[in-house]
Amino acid sequence: MQRFASRLRRAIGGALFPLLLVVVLPACQDPVAPVAGEHQVLIKPVNVQGQYPGVATRVRVNGQAVPYAGLEGHSYAVNLRPGTYPLVVESPGYDTHTATLRVREEDPERFDHFATLTGPVAVNGRIVNSQTGTGLEGALIRFYRQLGEGNYDGNDFQMEVTTDVNGNFHLDDTPSGFFTVLVQKEGFVQALLRDVELTSGVLALDPVALVPPPPAGTFRVVLTWGEGPADLDAHLTGPDGAGGRYHVFWANPSVPGATLDLDDTSSFGPETITFDVTTDGLYRFSVHNWTNQGGGGAWDMWATSAYVELYGSTGRIGGWNASQMPEPHMDEGGNTWRVFELTVNGGAIAVNAGAGYGIGWFTAAGAGDMTVFLHGGGGGPATKAVN
């Protein structure tokens, strides 16, 4: 199954991370005025949603390249006498469009010809609420073709669709290639997913969780993953204000100041924890593989690209992808991903995520392991050497 959360995925949302927009336009060539008996045809390539398929589009009429003119939108201008001409339009990711272009004596001196391009992909997906796991109606999803290294033109999306009452969406005839996907809904932090690859056929994308900002003074952690393993569990530990530490997870879902808002046991997530930081001390977030608590549990999380995001009241603070961690050995890699530690001292807050994508892999004896989750102990298992 094609995953939204690919190993190269990056998600950016909220005011702390502005969008990077790169606009690249093709060179325009002024069209030659038609002479007597000729008609100027403005060939306008569009996809099934009426959008320009991209700057690398090439148009040929009667075997000859037609220059990009940019007149009245994205158009390619050619002067032709009445007759029929073979038309070929090519654009990366789309099927080659072939047609017969007909020019009649009674046609206007200048007229438009729309060439509709179709793609080899049909896409299904779902947008859910991070707090309830239910589908979000009316979320807007836009697909932008990437222009290398995750850059994209924010003014020129290829496809857009709105979710139905159950949070589902479907697109037909979409192009293949790599896309940046923007998901928005009022009252939620936008999600921006880079390096989403569309290949061919019918693709079911992993659900995307949109997150409402937590109240001022609180944080929200959201865990998502792929189809397998079925059950990953979010674990948050922190100071209880009485000299001890609390542990919030599926068996202890609520303590003063922290709540497991949503527990998922059937793939994808989300699992969500909201907590305040009114007490100074260390707050630690970990992911435990409940489905596979043996030696390969960490490898399962690495392979499925388990993903954790941290949100504050002003938006997204950071995101960590398990697949960016050192690859654990399949048979001795542990079962727990320690993602980040948040230290609060007199109102100052610092986040530690190790080398950038998590602190490390650990082995917990079970969901209630005091050493690993509460006190930060437990030996880190071996990982594969980096070549």
C-alpha cells in the first residue's frame, strides 16, 4: 500500500513554520501574428480539474514544437491554415495526450483549444480528528507538484478535493510523481506533507490526523503510523507535583494535568496525549510496540515510519519520524522508541530529541516498565552500522 507517511515525509504546520514557496515559470515566446488565411490557435493543456499540468509541458502540432506563449493563461500559440493536424501534448506524470486539431475557415482568427490530460493514478484517502479519530468533513486537500527537494509552487496546485461527511476523499486521473500535500480545515493546524509519491493504479493513502491547537499553557503529542503493526502505544511520564512521577498510557489514561485523549488499537492511529507543564521537571514521551514486544518491535516502528508531532497553543513545534533513526536489528532492536524529553525550569522549556529524530531504541519489559518509561533507564539495543 502506498503510504502518506513515507520514509522521506516531512510535515509542517502552524505559524512557527511558514511555507516555502518556489515559483518557476516557463520562458514565454511572443507569438508571431497570423498572416492572411491563418488562424492563431491557443492550445491550453489542462488536467481533469482544469489546472495547468506544469512548466515542463511540451506541445507538438504536426510534429513541430509549439512555443509557450502565456497568452490568456497557460497557452501555446501556433498559426495554422484550415485543415487537420496531429496534436501531441506531454507533461511529466501524465499520460501522453494525442488528438486531431481541426481548423476551419469559419473559425475566429484567434481561438482556444483545450487539451485535457489524464493521469495513471486514482487516489483514496481520509482526514481524521486527532482528538476523536473520526473523519473530518470539509477538509481541503491540495496536491502540489514538487520542484526538487520538497520545494513547490504554492500558487499552482495540480489537484484539490474536499472530504465528505466521513472524512474521505477520492481523486481520479491524477498524475504520477512526487507531491507536497497541504491539508487545511478551520480550527485545526494545517498539515503539510512532503515527498508523497503517487505511482500508478488505485492508491490508498494513510489517514492524516489534523490537530486542533491545545489550550494556552498545554502541549499536545500525536502519534501516527502505517497499517502494521496494529497497535502502537503512546506513553508520557512527568512530574506529579508531589516529588514523584506520573505515567499516562492506555492502562492509566488520565492524571491531573495529563490525559490520553485517544487510544488506537487497529493501525494508523492517531494516539493523542494532551498535558500541561505547570510543574517543573522532566516530561518524557515514548512509543511502545504493543503488538510486537519482542526483539523486532523497534524494527517494525522503523519500517512503518511511526511519526510523532508535538504541538503548542501557537502551532506545531516539531515532528520526529522513526525511519530517520538508526535502523535497529530486526531480531534485537528492542520494542520502545524514546522520542523526546521536555524539561521545564521556572517557565523555561527545552526539548531534547537526541540527534534529531529521537533519543534512541529501548527494551521495555512491558507497558508498565518503571525503569524505561518513568525513570529513563534501560539499555539501548544494537543498531545496524551506517555504511
